[in-house]
Amino acid sequence: MDEHISQKSLEEYSLDKMVDASVVKIEEHLLICQFCRARLEAMEPFNYVHFTADGPIYSRITRLATGEVMARHWGKDLRGGKLFRTVSEGKRYLTASFAQMFPEHTCGAKCGPTREHENFFGTKAG
């Protein structure tokens, strides 16, 4: 990839709407391009992982080109989310829905904010 990643492609990547071959190209570019990493981080104002008894559960908010935000959770047997007008509404949804799905969970040292490009390139789960 000789050029920077398009905004549309970054959004598709953040929402896990790309085919595997494209994901590899995007991730390779993100490894070397600070500019595109910064754009992706700005697009994802909330990116969190909980390590539960069911495995890791990821929660992310993605700012969409439409001005809305997509707030979603995913894990081994979990995939879902909703559109919201604001990041604050999305965070409230993610917090409340996670607490309903995993009432027994207490965050440990591994749980917390994550930057996907630093923590699990090559194992994109979204």
C-alpha cells in the first residue's frame, strides 16, 4: 500500500467489514504509518477489553462518516451493537449492556483500554 488508507477503508476496518486479504494490507500499513494509526485512534474514541470467564470481550465505539457512532461488543460467542448520535450515548450503552451480560465480572489487571494496532495485530477480531 503506497498511499494512506482511505477514510472509508479505515471505517470498514474498525467495523470488521473487510475481507481478510484487505485486513492484512491495512494492518501492514498501520504498522509503519503513524499518520494512519492516529486517524484510526481518533475514529475509535473508546476501545476496551474485558477478560471474562468466557474469554476476552471487546467493546469499541467507531465514529462513522455519517456523524453517528457505532458502539459494539464482540467475543467468541458474542457480536452485537447499536448506532448512537454521540460517543457518550455509546459509552453508556456499552457499560450498561456489558454489566447486564456479565454481572459477575470484576475487572482485573488485564482489563482496560486497548489499542488494537499495538496489542493484537494478526489476530483481528472484530
